[in-house]
Amino acid sequence: MQKGLKIAGFYLIVTLFVAISLYLVVEKSIYLMYALPLLLGVLMLYLFSFDKVLFLIAFLTPLSINIEGLGINIGLSLSVPVEPMLVGALFFFIAKLLQDKKFDIGIARHPISQVIYLMFIWIVITTITSELPLVSAKYLLSRIWFVIPAYFVCAKLFKDPNNINKFVWLYIAGLIIVVIYTTINQALNGFSGNSAHWVMTPFYNDHTAYGAALAIYLVLSAAFIFIPNIKPSRRIIIIACFAILCLGMYLSACRAAWLSIVAVVGVLICVLLKIKFKYILTVIVALVALFFTFRHQIIDVMERNEQDSSNNLIEHIQSITNISTDASNLERLNRWSSALRLFEERPFFGWGPGTYQFVYAPFQLSANKTIITTNYGDGGNAHSEYIGALAEMGVIGSFIVILLVAVSIYKGLTTYKKAKNKESKILVLAATLAIISYFTHGVLNNFLDTDKLAIPVWSCLAIITVIDVYHSGKTNYYDSIS
């Protein structure tokens, strides 16, 4: 009897679905109903196999598209399907937390986690004092649904070390699809320098975000080449994927991404030569101090450079320091100077998280404007994780960003040093170098308010945290976690 009722219920649901679908398609020309089985399938994953939701997010992140690019205007910039999936993961995590009434103590008390708590506290405070509270509230919500799934939820997922490998390679798989798509588009446009800025759309809004993602996964894919006990056939596939990402990086023409790889190589050399972290930090502080001491002389030299962006690799690299005629470099300086004037106006609380692009226009000087300057808040943000935070959340906001970088690198390098198995050493070093790559790039751009870079960055921080807490002390990386 019970079996008969289940069968009857099944056929009733199928009949209703077909009837409603036919009505919507034939009478209303609405095709959204056909997405229902897919939505139901994803819902089943949330309920019965939540880890697969996170893997699906990793794969789809490079392939997600902003709804504004689809011509849909709902008053909210949203990347589909990943951001709705992240919101679902956030609610699932909260429900699970309320049910279990506990969270992993090792992850919760980790220094990186503590900096994240501090970050959220300050975002909440500066949202209250914001010039545009609604904009800042949206920023806060998006930061919550990025950080909690990509850091805290992934940290629990990564307690099984196999899941780290799956998560990283699913993102790489999605990214390689974008690289192939982008390369074909570039070929159709004769590999022109101008086309390199837009051929990755609609997946990435420009070549800088695309280059930043490539740099992160170039580092991670390179690391897997050296993981021990991998089958030769699999290692060949890894090398092939690394080569594809290298091609994508070269064709991206993203100078900031290239510079970030130079920084990664420099740190890697220091690590391999066993130079202590305090000496690396001392050198970095000294270089920053020297720059500010001799900034006028350095700027004079840079102003004499008139080499614009070019298809020629050497000339394109030379254009990095051109602040006399290169429109991209000049506009970045315009954004920075506007951000600093915003900071001078409100040095402690700033203007509010996410508000820069809506408030900076009156702070531009006519002498600093370029051919690509805009006054309408549609030309992007402050182009710096550090200076942008300074304008939006004051001196404490910028300090928290720097603190997050410092703590992450410190914990990554100390975990590398103490790790007892080779896999942990390689992966935690790779995640640390990936973070260095992004936050070096972050001097010139900021993308943590997008899923494309938020997922890689926060998941790399989760890798560092989990390896530090659970995997570094084991002689066998693949020992089961109780």
C-alpha cells in the first residue's frame, strides 16, 4: 500500500511538472521551468552530499557570469550560479551550527580566523558610520557569503586531505576552459594588444582579474608537479595543465600578475635558501622605507619613461613604470590620489565599505584625470586592497588587511618549516605563495569583492589553517582524521 502511494505520488509530481511546463512555455513563453530539475538536483546535494556542493562551486567559479553582463538589472551585482550557491552554503552552515551547537575549536581559534573576526567587527562598525549604509550593508553581506563558505566551511572539508586536491583541481579545470575560450578569441582577433583586455568576457570582466586568478593557480598547479607518489600519467596531465595556465598568463598581458609571479619566485628562493622570515620581513620594510625616502627621485625617473603598453613583451614590461603617457597607469594614480584625499577627510572610520566608487568623483583633481576617467561610479574601485581599505574603512581597516597578509604568510611559512611530511610542506608553501601572489597583485588592484578571486584567496587561507592544525604533525599526509 505504502509503495503504491509513493509510485502514485511520483507520477502525480511528474504530471504536474509537465502540465505546468507546457502552460508556461506555450502560453507565457517562459522557459525558466526547465531549470527546476537542475535546481532540485542541487538542493538534493545540499541535503545529502554537501561536500559536492563545494566542489561544484570550485568548478563553476571561473565559469560564472555576472547577471549585469546578461542584461538583467535587479539592483544588485550578482555572479550566477556561484553567488546564490554560496548563499545556500552559508544558510546550510548556519543551520548545521545551530543544530550541532559547536564548531571545530582548532579552526575557530587559529590566528588567521582571529584576524577574520577582527575584519568583520570593523566592517560592521564602519557600515554603521558609512556615508552610504545600504551600499556598505550589501558589501558586508557579500563578504559574509564569500568568507564563511570559502574559509570556514572549506576548512572543515579540507580535514580530509584528498578534498584539498579535488577542490584545487576542480577550480583549475574550470579555469582551463576559460583559458581555451580566451585563447581562441585572441586568435580570432589576431592576438592584438587591445583584445587581451576583453576577450575573457563574460567570464572575467577584464584581464587584471583574469591574470590574478591565473597567477594563483599557476603557483598551485606547479606545486602538484612535485607531489611524491603520483602516477607518471597523472604527472604528465598536471604538467600539461601548468603549461596551459602559463600560456594563459602570457597572453593575459596583465603586468600586475607578472609582477606577482616575480614576487613569488623571490620568496620561494628565500624559503629554499632557508632565510628566516624576520629577515624577509626586514628587507620588505626596508624597501618600502627606501621607496618613501627617495620617492621624488623614483617618480622623476618613472616620468621620463614614455613606453606605452605594447604587443612586444619587453616593451610591455617597460611600460609598467610609465606614469607619463600610459593611460592605465595614470588612471590608477588618479584613483590612489582620490583615495588618499578621501582618507584625509575621514581618517578613522573612512567613508564606508564598498562606497569608494560612489564617492570618489568629487575628490579627483582635473590635473590627474585621464582619457579613461569617469565620474559615474562605473569605472571600478580604488585599484588597491590597501589604499581602498584606507579610504573606505580608515587606518584600522587598512591595518587589518596588512595584518591578515602578515599573519597568513607567517603561519604559512612556519607551518612549512614544522611539517613532518612532504605533501604538507609542498601544499602549505604553495598556498602561502598563492596568497603572496594575490596580495602583491593587490597593491595595484582589488578583487576580494568578487567570487572570482574571493574563492581562491579564502580557500588558500583555509588550506594553510587546516594543514597547520591537522596535517603538518603527521608523518603520513593521508592518515585518516578522527
